[in-house]
Amino acid sequence: MPVSEPGRKRALLRALGSLRIAVILGLAAAAAVAAATFVEARLGTPAARALVYETAWFEILLAAFALNLIASLVLRLPSRPAQLGGFLLHLSFLVILASAALTRHLGQEGFLAIRVGETADAMQSTRDHVHLGAGGDWDARPLRLWRAGPADERHRLRAGGEEYHLAVTGFWPHYAEALVPAASGRPALRFATAEDGGVAHRHLSAGESNVIDGVRLHFLDGAALPVAPEAAPYGILSVRVNGEAAALPVTPGVDAGAGLRGGWFVRIVEFHADYARRGENPEPGDMANPMLRVQVEAPDGRRGDRVLFAYFPDFTMEHAGGGDAVPEVELRYDYERRLDLALAAGGPLRARANFAVEVLDLDTGEPVRAVAAGDSFTVAPQLLLRGGDFALLPVAIMPAARLEPVLSEDPGDPPALRVRVADAAGRFAEAVVRYDESGPAGPGGTALRLGGRDLHLAYGPRRVPLPYRLRLDEFRLQTYPGSDNPAGYESRLQLVDPERGIAGRPVRVWMNHPFTHRGYKHFQASYDEDLRGTVLQVSHDPGRWPTYIGYALLTLGFALVLVRRLATPAATGERVS
């Protein structure tokens, strides 16, 4: 006997809504959530999102569970009050799943930073995005990156009226560029220095210079060191009076003077390499705190002495008993500690400093040699160079090197992406994009050219427009008596929402007291160090109230089932134990 169409539909509903399938799907979803919890605890929230919560298979699993619940509801529509409890239980699970889908796909979270007197109408998303821009038109997609190394995230973005295929092929949680040996290229030095209580790894190529702990490192683009590290190894006295300038090299033991137009005369009459130890005999030659005493003679016969410090150029003083004040003359003592490097083909790396250097063996900590200022010496890996507060450890000396992206060990280095962009014609271009916490701003980002068009890539949060504006009038910080520890802080704002007829309503946000408008909840998250700005955490969750309704239905369903189970034995005369 052929089965009717209604019969086939009911058979399909029974198959989809079977209890066995519900148990299998429920256990699978529970196992996935449990696994995600362990992943999140071990590897962090981004890993849990990338491996479970935001995967296609997890959404398909939840969709199948929802389909099973819908079929069960249709099959078990209550025909009498005793069936209402079970129906509400099934309905509550379905409402909770729908609420989770609303939160997942339509919810928004971000931060709103406002300075006093300024107005904001958009927040920065908490999720990082990859952005593509063309001609000021930007498009963005959220990222699901959680571990360093190769990546395979693919997105379609539209910018400037064209569609592009964008692939994220690499991810560095902390990005840096390091020199690696190469067949050709400039000589280079990789070295380590002590900074902020830790170790910083740096590099320097031939032709480049950098300042480390007050010492200018200069890697010469040539094979030979200069005869002297600079023309004035003890610094220069700069003089300016009536628009005329002069420079006097500082030479220990020599009184250097210069006459200027109009009858002015300046002379260096005293020099100490270390002002604090000027009384020692012999005085140290290390330029720990170099000082000059300068005598100035004016055309009208005034004569005065002035004391200058190279490391404190904004501080000067008249010498005690130094005679008249001569304010017309501007004096400045300039000194720069310098270390020059040069590498000859097939030879060692040579160096010369304009200050005394001590060379130590890193393994034993024992001195290898002491180098006087102006003498040249050989630089080798694992031999520490030290001079005063300056310390440098050569790590690798490369006759030829090139820069390559690497995973940095410094947690302060920003993350970065390797991105490949292809157009409709199959042409492509690649770039490394560093993280920018402000997201794309105007035509900023990393530029690349593809198919005759200028494109820009950016990596960072997305700007999320708000349907209203907030102006910060005042930020207040309360501290515990007798300390600077914050006891509480609050933001006083003006809400402007023309669509709702609000032209400037005062609102307050303080700790544990959020402010809600149009479904956007604002929490006091942080503030600027100068107390002239606030940072609000903003949350918009369209699934919040449906979730509450789902839990209410769940509670009511359990209560009805419990009441029915307790009432059934009494109605039949059975004993309830």
C-alpha cells in the first residue's frame, strides 16, 4: 500500500526528531565544548575560537541539533497539559541555541576612548581584522589566528569597486626583522644589549648607525677604520654671539681660545673628563661626566667664567668668583661617545671608540684586555664590550647578510601578518603587514600595487560606528586616603542622539555602574595617565534577552515536569518514597 505524502513527511520528522539522534548530537556538542574549554585554558581564547567555536563543523553540529529540536517540537505539540513541560524543555533549548547564534553573528564588542572635551561616535572592535583599502574605500574581515607560523585564512573583500581574494599565509605574534647570512649583501653585526632590565637583540648593517646607551654605533661602509673616531674625541664647545658662531675642539691640557667679531673672546680654561672625580691624581680619562670651565671676555671689558656639562646641556652655572655675568654669549658643550666598526673582506671586525673599553670573556667573566680611547681592537662573538654604562655583546658577524622576518622573543614587539592579495585577473602581490592598534586611518597601512592600482593593507581593530555620540565632559579619579591607589573612577558624559530627540543628556559611567543606550552597554574600563581621557568597554548583545527567555522557559519546563512526576503517583494511589 503506497504511503501518502503526509505520511512521508511525518516519517521524516520522526527520523529527524528521534531521541537517539538528539542524544548523539547533544553528546557531540558537549564533547566539543569540553574540548574547547581545555584548549582555551591551555592555548588561550583565540585558539578555542579558531579550533572549535568559529569552525564550520561546529556550526553544522549546532544546526543539526537545532533541526532535531524543531522536528521534536512539531511531533510533540502538546495536546494536554501533562505534555506542556516536555514541550517547554525542547523549546528552551532551541531558544538558547538561537540566542547563541544571534550573539555570534550580530553581537559587537569594542572600546571607546574619549578625551575631555572631545566627542566619539565609533568604537574600536576587540577582534582584530585584516583590512583592504583602495581610494579611501575599506573592507575588513575578522581573523582567527592563534599560533605562529604558516596560516591559511582566505577572504573575499571589496574595495574601490573591485573584488579581491585575500589570503593570510603567515602570522607572527611578535614580529621582528633579523639579519641572516646571505650569498651577497652588506656586512652586518647582530648584537645584544641590556635595556630596561632585560636583553634586547639588535642588528647593524654597513653604512648604518644607531645610538645605544648614549653611544653612537657606526658601522662604516668600508674596510678601514678612520685614523680617529672623530675630529674632537673630547667634544666641542659651540659659541654664538650677535648671530656669529664658532666651534672649539676640546683638548685636555690645552687652553683653546677664539676671537669673534666685535671684540668678543672665548677661552676654555678647565676640562675634566669626570667632574665628580676631578680631584684625583691622575684624573680618570673615562668621559663619565665631562665638564668645561669657559672664560668669556666682552668688548666693554666685562669678564666672566661659566661651567658647562656635556651630559646636561640645559644646565649651566656661573663659576664661583668668576667675575661679571655675560648673558649675551650662548655656550654649549657637545660630546658624543662613539664606537666605529669596519669589516675587511676575509678579515676580522675591527673597532675603535673615543672612550675606554674593557673586553671581557662572557663565559668566565674575566677581563681579556683593556682598550684605551682611540685605540683599535678586534671584535669577536661572545666577547663583551663594556665602557661605563655601555655594554654590547656581539652575537654574529656576517660578511654578507639580508633582512628576513622572524618570530621575536621580545613580548613588546607587535604582531604581523604575511598577506597575499589577488585580483579577478589572477594577478597577485604580497606584503608583510604590522599590527596597528588604531586600525586603518585614511590612506594609511602597508601600500602595494596590483594591476595598476594602489592598494593598502592594515591589520588591527575595526572601526564600528555607533548610532549616537558621546562627549566627555569630565573624568574623576578617587584614591584611598594617604595613597595614590585608585579607589574609584567615573566618566561624566553628554549623550547626543538626534534620532531619539536627545540633544545632550548628562550620563555617568563608573565602576560596576554601566550605562545602557540602544542596547549598547558601556562599562568603565580604564583611563589615560594624565586623567584627561577615559576608556569605555562597549557591548552590544542582541542575544541577551532571548537567552534570558530561554533560561526562563527551561526553568518553567523543569518545574512542570517535576510537578507532574510528583502528582502522578498520588493520583494513581501509588506510594511516593
